[in-house]
Amino acid sequence: MSIPNFTLYGDPANPRCELLHVEDIQSRSRGHDWEIQPHIHQSLFQIVWVARGSARIALDEVDHQAASPFAVSIPPGTVHGFRFAPETQGWVLTFSSQRLLDGNLEGTGPAFQALFATPTILEPGGDDPAVARLTALFTELDSSFLSPGLGDAPVLHWLTQGILWHLAQAAQRQQARLTPNPQPQALFTRFALLVEAHHREHWPVARYAALLGMSSPRLNRLTRERCGLGALDMIHQRLTREACRLLLYTSQPVARVAAELGFDDPAYFCRFIKRRTGLSPSSYRQSRGTPHEKNPRPPEASGAAGTI
């Protein structure tokens, strides 16, 4: 016996389908005694969003029990079935990747990949800001889908992309909750290594934080706990130390040192160094001697804050 293959549950599969379809859970499930038997969609993706109620969920060989609010992302070829509690409220969104991504809107691709890498149950919790937004988006999508003349309107794609984006964000938060945080020292070490590799590129703190899987305020708390400096101060300290080395141990003009360190404006570089050391680059170089006169060790840079 083969696994039933449908376009929509109960409808014959259509391999040429370029579907974008949304319906409330009750409209199809009530007629099947709230049970959707295990089946597959060969070329279609589905999102099931349950705003109120619960369900027993079959995803391939594993069964799950979930209570609202929750979402299920179902890639093509995944065996899935549901036994909903009577009067469960929510929506089922079905679409082809071709139909959705043809809009060429930036950001859909990463969200799409994150959500459908594997079949996933997302349980954001009632206090997650995504819950109210997702329910509102599904309500609007359902209303627009049923409105005469909007069958192929761009608004359907925009609303679907908004749903995917919010679900992707909720998935990231869920992953962060379920994955034990690395030890603070390990995170601090990773940040220090990133600064070592990228200080000349003038990355903002937010970019470092994103690579470490944390917020900018949390990264600042971590660095202050470990070394007494904010994250930006650490970046600037490393950049200043490199500038001092180049000023002392090379004979490059100040403008070339600035360019080598990623400063587009030499005048801004001079202000940055003066703010950090109390001296202009030329004065700093003169006060410490040239490479031909002696071979000093550059002092540690000041911890004073600044902005690039």
C-alpha cells in the first residue's frame, strides 16, 4: 500500500501545480472527523498554524502532541497527518517554492531554507511576539485569498513572505532556548578571535553579536564581565594597538597607515588616534621615536570609548 499523495488533502496530486492556497483548519478537518490521515505532497510546502486547540501530529516516523500556539513546517515528501482536538482553530498554508520565490523579494530565501530544512514543530509560547503577528497575518491572508479578484494579487505573496519571516525568527528563538549556551569564557574567546580577524573591516558590534548568536547588549555584558570593557571598546583597543605598531615600526605616511587600517578619511583616522592616545599620529610617532632611532614597544591602547 502506497502513501496517499495529494495536492490538497483528498484532492488528486497535480505535478504541474503552482499553488498558493490557504484555508482554515475547520473547513477540511471537520468533514473528516478532525483527523487528517498520513499523506505526502511531492512538490508542495505546507505551514500549519494552530492558534487555539491541540493536535496529535505524525511527521514521518515520529508522533508528537502539541498545544496552541504552534506551527508545523512540512517540506515536500514528508509523511504527515493530524488528529486535531474538536473545534481547533488555525490555518493551513500550501504553496510551491516556484510560486512564492518568483516575487524576487530579498530575505525570503534564507527564511525559506531555515523553515524547511527538516519537518519542524515550532512552539513559540504565548508570550512570544510572533504569535499575535502570525495570527493577524494568517487572518488577513485568508480574507484576501477569499476576496474576489485577488486570486493572483501580489498581496498574497507579501503576506505569505511575512508569515515565513516571522516563523523563521520564532524558529531561531526556539533553537536558542533548546541549545545550551556555551560557557561565557568560550564565547568571549570566540569574540576576541573574531576581533583579531576583522578589526580592520570596521564591523559594527551587531555583526559580531549575530555571528555569536547573541544580542549586542548581551555581548557588551559579556565583555564587561570578562575584561571590563564594552565590545566596541575592545574593537577600538585592538585597532588602536595595530595603528600604534604601524606608526612606530614602519615609515609609511599617516594616510597610508589609515588606508591599511580601513579608514577612508585620513583626517578621521587622526581624530580617532588622538582621542585614543591623546596625540595625533605624527606626534605619537615623534614622541616614541622612529624605527631608525630605537625599537620601542608600543603601549597598550587607552580604554576610552570612541566611535568609528
